[in-house]
Amino acid sequence: MDWFHALGMEASSYGTIRSAIALRDEDLRGDLSSIQVPTAILHVKKDEICPFEFAEQMHKGIASSQLIAFEESGHGAFYDELEKFNSERIRFIQS
């Protein structure tokens, strides 16, 4: 939790604002089909920053993707569901 706090405190206001603008305005769905490598999409259902629908769109657009959903966390699945996060990454890498 301290890492999340420090990350927010260290981020520049310009970078934070530009990231929010890009998240709102950029549409890269047309580029997804050019991804030709196996892709794991790890995303949480309760994310209030990046809705789960984003992950569903990525999964739909990337032919060789796997969508791995996390049910019990918000934006920080790697913190909230650490064991599942790590085991899913290992499973994907080994497959």
C-alpha cells in the first residue's frame, strides 16, 4: 500500500493529467489485431480506473490472447490477489 501511495506522490501532475486524457481519448482498438504473440490479459472486475470492458475489448481484438479475470480486487490485483496473480503469470509463461 505504501508503494501505491509513493507512486502517486512521485508522479508529476502533468504526467498524471496526460495519462488521464489519453485513457479518455485514445482509441487503439484498431491496432490490436497487429499483435501476433501469445498475450495474457490480467484484469480485475472491480477496477474503477480501467473498466473490465477494456480487457474484454483487448481480448476480442488480440487473436492469441487469454483473458484472466480477478474477482476480488480493484486496480491493484498484483497486490490484492498476489498469489493468483503470480500463479496465473507463471501458468501463462509455461504454456
